[in-house]
Amino acid sequence: MAEPVTAVQSVSAGKRPFWTEQRRSRLTAYTFISPFFILFAIFGLYPIFFTIYLSFFKWDALGPMKYVGIKNYDLVTSDPLFWTSFTNTLIMGVMGTIPQLIIALLLAVMLNSAMTRFKKTFRVLFFMPNITSIVAVTLVFSTLFGNNGMINWLLNQMGMESMAFNSGWWGVKIAISTMVMWRWTGYNAIIFLSGLQSIPLDLYEAARIDGANRRQQLAYITLPLLKPFIVFVTLISTIGSLQLFTEPYVYLGQSGTGSTRQEGITMVTYLYSEAFRNGFFGTAAATAVMLFIITIIFSMINMWVSNRMEGDTGGGKA
């Protein structure tokens, strides 16, 4: 006599249900993380693709869009003011980034030293400029670098002539680069400090036993092990220097002659002026696309140089 078929056997013999426990768990997990991806698609991906699309059209934000092909890119590249903004961006990027990284590394070494007291207080003070309003900082620096400001007063006390920080070709760049250095040096110092604290102290003790001095410890232990942090900070600082906007916009605006003066105009300031002052959103979008490509190129160069440095270091050790 055949045995009766149970309910469990009949279910297993049939089709497997679609909403299994595993699929319900996955749906729940994706539902919880979906707000981030939805917001990123709306406020991140969509503006990027729309900017690329807009760069091929002539549009004043009010009338209909007119397709012009690559004419916007021709207009941008043939504008001398664009190349001036590109040159200014590179110069101020170098002037504000290289000294900033050196000072930040020295501050991090000082904070990591056992001889330094009140380390937590110094960490807070170094990080304060990064959370201070950029507009407020720029207004203060506008006073310091004014024609009768404290910086020119110090130069006169040292027997030097006053410098036109508000209108001079190099004076404006020095003032803006100083603002950038003041704001980001402490932030980068904190990152370097976290890298220094991740280096095992046993390496320094072994080096001291072998007779290595502080300079040799810095050259052969600290800098090689700190290289990932240096690469990261350099990359972030490079990208930030290419996106420089608030400091030159507010600083040059204080003089009453506008923020598009050739002494301190940057690529982002040029982009802003094309869109919201001249009403040429097509050329502004083309400028944004070109800035995006330039940022990618500089990032790739940065990564290539860092990889070559790691390869050379590895070969030397072998």
C-alpha cells in the first residue's frame, strides 16, 4: 500500500515560491540603502549628464535650446580670458598646494613628537580654519591684504615697498593662495598625523639602536610609510585647487571691479560668469566639461607618479 503524500513533500515537489526568505532579506537591504542611490542619481549623475548634453546647445535658461554642436567648445578655447583663467588656476594651485603640504607635514611631525605638550589643543586649533566660514575668512584677509593693511605695514617696517595685493598680477595670486593655505593646512596636518600614528614605534626603536639619526628616520621610515597619505592629500589638494571659486570671487568682489579680473579669475569663476552674468549656459557647460576632463587628467598623472614612486621604492628594496 503506497504511503500518503505529506504537505511538505507536495510543496517541495511543486514550484519554488518566488518570495523566498533570501529574496525578502535582499529587498529589505536594498530598500534601506536606496535613498542614497536615488539622491545621488538626482543630484549627482543627472547634473553631470545634463551638463554634457547642454554643452552642445545654445541656451540662455529662458528661451528654447538650439543645437550648435561643438561650437561652444570652439568659443571657449578661442576666448583669451579662458586661457587666462586656466593659467591663474594652475599658478594659484601650485602656490597654494606645495607650501601647504610641506607645512602640514611639519606640523604633523610636531604634533606626533613626544616633546610637544597640549597636543589636543593644537589639533583643535589647526582644524578650526577648515570649519570657519570661507566668506568670513576672505573678508578678514581682504582687510589684511588691503593697500593700508597689516601685510603692507609689515613690508614697510622691513624696508620693503608696499605690494598691490588688490590689483597686482602677482599680488592677487599671493593673497588668494595664502587664504587657501590658511584654510587647508591644518586639515591636511590632521590627515598626516593619523598616518604618522599608524607607523609602529618598534621601527624607530630598531633604527635608533642601529644608529640612525632623526633625519635618517624621517627619510627611510616616516616618508616611505607615509606615502599613501601623501598621495591622498596631494590628490585631494590638486582637485580642490582646480575648483577654486569662493576665495577669488569674494576677494576680488571687495574691490568693486568684479571677480572676473584677469589678475585672479579662475576656471570656476569664468564658468560662473559665463552662466549667471552673460547668460551663456552652453559655453558655461562646455567649460565645466573641460574642467572635468582636466581634473581627470591631473588625477591620472598624480596616480601614475605615485605608482612610479612605489615601483622605484620596491626595486630599491629588492
